[in-house]
Amino acid sequence: MSPAQRRMTQQRRIVMEELEKLCNHPTADELYDAVRRRMPSISKGTVYRNLQILAEQESVLTIESSGGVRHYDHNTFDHYHVQCTCCGRVADVAMDD
């Protein structure tokens, strides 16, 4: 990974902050909408690229849901997810070991 990918840029910091605020396992498009409220000039590609880098750094989880839609989670600890078969919403499930 290049030094630029390891550095916490302003865009990357805002992407992470907005992901933490949402707490709903957003898609990249949903996260892009939230980030754009704070940084109107950011491109969708920048959000996607930063999510990819954060996932490679293991700072966020990528959740592959049915239908090929990716959701993102800022909680990287071991836990389970469920997906609603009606609306596609993804949620955490607390389970004991």
C-alpha cells in the first residue's frame, strides 16, 4: 500500500466520520449522500476509493449482501449481520460465543 493510501486525508476522515454517524450499514451511495452534505465538491469516485482503502486497512467492514449490494460497517469487531428479505436493510446481531 502506498504512503498516500496509508495517510488519513481530509476526505478519508470525513468518509469515516459519516460512516460512524450513520450506524446503519449504508451502501456507498448512501454514504456519498451524507459526505456530500459536508463536502459538496467530493466525487462519488473519491468516496468509493476511500471506502476501498479503509476496507483494505481493515478500518471498515465490507458486507456483501444479497443482490450484490455492498454495505459498510465501521464496527470491525467480530459480530454477525442479518439482512431483511423485504427491504434489504442490514443490521448487527449480538450473539454470545
